[in-house]
Amino acid sequence: MSETIKSYANLISHRKIGELIKEHSENKKDIRDIAKREIKWNKTLNMLDLGCGYGWFEEVLENRLDLVTGIDCLDENKAGFLKAAKRIAKKAMFEKLQLPVPIEMPSNSFDLIVSAYSLYFFPEAIPEAKRLLCPEGVFLVITHSESMLKEGEDFFDFKNLREVIKHFSAENGETILKRYFSRVTSIDYPNALLFTKNDSDHLARYIDFKKEFISKDVDPALVREKMLEELKTKGSVKLNKDDRIFIAKK
């Protein structure tokens, strides 16, 4: 798991992959724009981001908050996160923690807690999220479907990848959240990444970015070779990118 997490340490690479995903997504709506419409920003002053990375979610926010705090296990993400958070908050803080661990902050501290594409690494932190959330606050989660890279499973068995995503996925997220929260709703985000015959370099880069996810199952070089062969033979390759937004309240 630690090697998988380290794959998020290269800020430049992570940003470029984000741009690549956006370029090849069939769903052209930004999932962050959909998610942020679920928040009552006039009642949101303090925000916590669990597994904040370089501030991917904060980059699209315009609201002026009192405090934005990010928790992440990678020092490499600190500068990027603080830059994004300081743009939208009077005060920005970053704390390096390898979740799940106790978070040394007072209960009921945050109006909004976010975890975007990270909760499957630390679902045991959900009780802490509930404790830190204000009574009328929102716990906003964005996560993958268990069908991520399912097209590759025509050729390879991604057993370990599936196990990681199943820790908190689009399919089981509601059941998990309802153990702790009384109100849970969700929004589906159907999507696929389409690569055509001139996109072989982009397809290779996308698979390389996922290599730490799949390396316990199969040599990423074999996956890259096979999917590039499919692209050359069929003229296009489509990869599942369905996600889901969860909105949980106490």
C-alpha cells in the first residue's frame, strides 16, 4: 500500500495525469463542480480535506473560508496544497499523518470534511471524520467504481487492485457510511476514458501512472504492451472511469 501511495508524490506527474484524464473523458463535466453544488457554502467556514494531495479539490473552489486544513501522508504535497488552500481561506494548515490514526483536533470542528479519491486507503478514519464534523456539517466523498480498469481484466486478473478499491467504492460506500451517518445520499458520475489511434502515448502514460495499483497483480509493462496492442488493432480503447459522490450527514 505504501508504494501505491508514493505514486501520488510527484506533483507535476499527478497534475499532468489529471489533465490527460480530463482530455480523454467522455463525460466533460468536472466531477468537482457537481460535488461542490451539494454544499451550502454560506454555512461553511471551516473545511478539512482527508488525503488532500496537492489540493486538487480546493483548486476549483471560489468561496472564502475561515480555515482549510489538509491531512496527507506525503510531505511532497504540502506546498501545492497550501498554495491552493490559501487562495480560498483566511488560514490554511497542512498536517502530515498516515491515516487512519487519531486526529488531534477538537470534536465538531468542521462544517465540511472532504475525501476525494483517497478514502479507500483509510476507511477506518470514518469514525474520526464523524467526530470532527459539526452537527449540521457534510462529509463529502468522491470515489472510484470497482469496475475501474475492468477492460484490462479481459486479459489480466487485477485481484489486489479490486481489493484496494473495495475498501471504499462506489458500490459499497453507502453501506459503509450508513454505519456512522444517519443521512447518506449519492450522485453517480458515469464516465469512460476514450483513447484513439493517435493517443498511444497518452494511454501508455495513464497505465504507467496506475502501475503501483496493478504491480502486485501483473507486470505493468505487460499491461501497457497488451493495451497498446489492442489500441493498434481496434483503433480505440475505452477504459471505465465511473465514479460516485457521497454526501453524508449526522
